[in-house]
Amino acid sequence: MPGGGPRRPAPRALRRRGASGRDPRRGRPHVHPARGPARAARAGRARGARARGGSVSATTATAPRAWAAPAGPPRLDADAVHVWRLALDAPGAAARLEGTLSAEERARARRIRFSRDRDRFVVAHGLVRTILGRYLDAPPHRLQFRAGPWGKPALAGPDGGDDLRFNLAHADDLALLAVACGREVGVDVEVVRAERVEAGLVRRVLAPAAHPAWDALPPARRVAAFFAAWTAMEALVKATGQGLAQALEQGLAPPADVLRLGPVTGVTAAGRRWSLRPLDVGAGYAAALCAEGEGWRLACWRWSEA
């Protein structure tokens, strides 16, 4: 996602519009800013101060609801993280969303050889623009993006928001979009294949102190544990904005607690503290979310055009 531009007002928390919670102009959930950037920043700093000094543990935010299309516009507060589940093979979605892409994105799509992969690219990037545009109350095609030092996309330009952070991951026909206000996020999803389980790779991904925990796992649990470790590592790396090779060289690794297939807080990386939690996206997939800080609330949504 290319782009650059001047700094602009940060997004604010979101509130419902109208008694029905739906925008009558569009007939489906609409998000609208409600909290100023200064207030959100103060809340974020307060949370960061509370987070410092913690330790690695298997605790996190309250459990999210099952993936469902929101009945009204979801409210994104400074202490919340939203994850959207996106179906990339929805009939007609590529044709509907192509017009939201930038010229550079359309050119990238044309270079993709296979039509199925090309359509999935269009849908994924088009839905990123559509969903972020609703948080910002901005037309999707007007959003601009810039890349960080290691390629992590971020909003830029006059219609963006310095405090709105996001991250996209996809595997086959499934994509996940994580969105937060004032905190970095990373998300990963992988197709589970038993033949991909490699003990040597797990030892590279996990911290050395976690190797005995892996060795102690019974064989029946190793496939799930492998993908829990791998997706946690990918989500952590993406949240910090680093490249995977650089992260491995620096010894960045999730703790042994990720092998328990539960949430983990108090992970220190890139000079900040992070929380990890697995995401249940259905049989055949493994997924994980990483978000800056502790004590945030998770909401999981399914995108629907209806």
C-alpha cells in the first residue's frame, strides 16, 4: 500500500449513528469519529504507564464474541482492538472493490498471474480501504498509505489518521484485518498442514528458555503448538514493524506460554510491551493477534455486505 503525505488529525473513538445503529445512507454499519486525538493519546499513555513492570503470564482481555457481522457501527475506543474476518472469494467482490484501489494497487493486481490470486488481492486491499474508510469517515479511494522502514503499511495523507493502526494477514481465501487506536497491532493466519511441522523451525521461533516446553509436548499436541508458536511469532514481528530475518537475528521470540494455546501478556520487544492471543478462525487455520500494551478489549467481527 503506497503513499505519503502530511500529518493529519488522528481518528477518534467511534459511536453509533441513529437509534438503529445503522447509517440510512448505506444500509450497513458505518463508523464515525467521536473522541479527539489528545484524549485518546492521554488514555494510551496512561495504559502504557500501567503496563510497565508486568511479567509474562497467561492473562489478557475478556474473551471476544463469536465472529459476527456487527448489528450497528462498532465503537473503537482507545482500549479496544478490533479484528475483522474477510472472505476473499465472495462472488462479485473483486468487481465491486476494484474502484477503491489506487493506481499502484491496480497495477500490482494486473501483474498477478492467476485470476483467483488477483481477485483475492483486489478484495483484500479493497476491504482494508473500505473498513478503514468507515473508521475515518473518508472515501476508501482517497486513503493514502506509506510503508515503514521494513515495509509495514500505515495510513498517510490528509484523510488518514496518525492514531489509527492496522495490519492485514491472509491465507488462501481468508483474511484478517486488525485495527486499533493509538497502539500498534500485528495479525497472522496460516493454513494448518501437519507436514509443515519442523522442530528445528520451532526452536528458531521460540526463545531458548521455551525449548524444554516444546520437547515435553506429546506428539498429538505438536501440530497445534507449532502453528500457535509460528503465528504468534509472525504477529509479534508484524506488530513491531520489523522484518522476520531481522527479528530472528535480534532474538525476538514469543515465550513458552504460547504453546499452551492461550493468551499471553507482558511480552517485551522493540522497547515496548505486547500482548498475544490466539484467534479461533475455524478448522484448518491457525491465527494470532499481537497488540501493544495490556488490558485491551478484543472484538471480533465478520465483514458482510448485507
